[in-house]
Amino acid sequence: MNAIAFADVSRRYGDVLAVDGLDLTVEAGRTVALLGPNGAGKSTSINMLLGLLRPTRGRIEVFGHSPDEAVARGEVGAMLQSGELIPELTVRELVAFVRRLYPSPLGLDEVLEMADLTALAGRRAVKLSGGQAQRVRFALAVVGAPRLLVLDEPTAAMDVESRLRFWEAMRSYAEGGRTVLFATHYLQEADENSDRVIVVAGGRVVADGTAAEIKAGA
Ligand code: ADP
Ligand code: ADP
């Protein structure tokens, strides 16, 4: 079964063709990296996948439904590039609040543990470093136990140590048949954390395979 299907998807912003006839499918249970330089069309593709932006042309399905339907069914979790955290709330309060919005099979402590936030549970959001705040965004993305997790450059604000811990958390979330799609512009991150790398440039797929295949072709 496909978790994600893009069929001839394009998106224009005025004169800029940000995504240009994208065709791709992602099988359920895979962890896939969308690798490409800045401006390649990664965020635009992700925003369309989440139903936040409409394609100018083409069709997108998530588990056989439109993106809006898949999101409404609670099948999709997302970590976008920014997103304010309510500064006065503690990490535990923030995650607990969002957890109450979903019929989540995951316990609060389990989610905090998963996102490596147990030791920070009592800290107010305003006191968090960039990398710590990213871990909270990760917790908010997984709290509803979505079948598809979408991450747009999730480690952008993190130091080396936080990055390693973050990817560990992502991989453990992916276990057990969940699907993950993440955008990155680092081949190494794509290589170490995915089963398949889709390389995009100029809004098109320019390579698609395992990281070893991509490196061999580069
Ligand atoms: P990436 O995430 O790979 O950096 P984006 O999807 O953000 O790529 O951008 C793809 C192209 O679309 C770039 O040329 C970018 O400048 C352009 N673009 C993105 N968002 C907008 C927007 N809101 N208005 C106009 N152009 C945009
Ligand atoms: P700067 O952006 O000022 O170079 P960073 O701390 O972002 O500083 O990056 C330090 C080093 O880590 C650089 O070599 C950069 O290429 C690499 N790097 C930065 N972000 C990532 C990331 N998300 N994944 C892998 N490597 C990264």
C-alpha cells in the first residue's frame, strides 16, 4: 500500500515553477528522505502533502485519500520549519495539551521519553534552546501516533549532539510500520536515517534510490 502518491504534481508561485511535474510514490512503512538544495521545492512539496498548499496541477494522495481527508482522519503528523511554542507553558503542559486533542494510544510520559524530553518536562518553552524546542515540536508531531510523519528540515537548529539524539528518536518512531518523510539538504543525514533517498532539484526528481545508489551515481 502507498502511504504517499504524487501524480504529475506542479506548483507555481507567479512566474516561479517551484514543483515541476513531480511523480512519486512512497510505500507504507518506509522512511524516505527528500534531499535537495535550498529552493529545490522540498517545502512546497511537503506543504502540498499536508494540504496546506494546493497543487497548480496534478493529484496527491495520502493512504488513498486527499491530504485534507488524511489529516482530518488523524493519519498525519508534521514538524514544519517554524512554529511558535507558547512561551509560558512547560514542556509537559504543551505536550499534554496537544495530546488531549487526539485520541492517542501513547501515554504522556511515553511521548516525552520518545522525544528525549523527560529531563526537560518542567522547563518553560521560553527557556529552551533551539534544539530543545525542536524536540518539543517533534513530540507535538508524534503525540497522536500518526501513520505518516512528515518532517521539514527537522535538525536545522540543532548542534551535533542534539542531531544524533533526534535521529535516534525519529528511527524509533518509524519502527513498527510507520511511514516517515523528511526533507534535508545533507546527504549524510539522508544516508544515515532513511531507506530511500529522493533527490530533488528545480522542482523535479533527479535521482531516487538507496543512499549507496545515489552516492554511486553522484
Ligand atoms: P526548498 O524547501 O527545497 O528550499 P521551496 O519549496 O521553499 O524549496 O522553494 C522552491 C522555490 O519556490 C524557490 O525558488 C522559492 O524561492 C520559491 N518559493 C517558495 N515559496 C514561495 C512563495 N511563497 N512565493 C514565491 N516563491 C516561493
Ligand atoms: P553553520 O551553518 O554556521 O555552518 P552549523 O552549526 O549549522 O553552522 O553547522 C556546522 C557544521 O555541521 C557544518 O559543517 C554544516 O555543514 C553541518 N551541518 C549543519 N546542519 C546540519 C544538519 N542538519 N545535518 C548535518 N550536518 C549539518
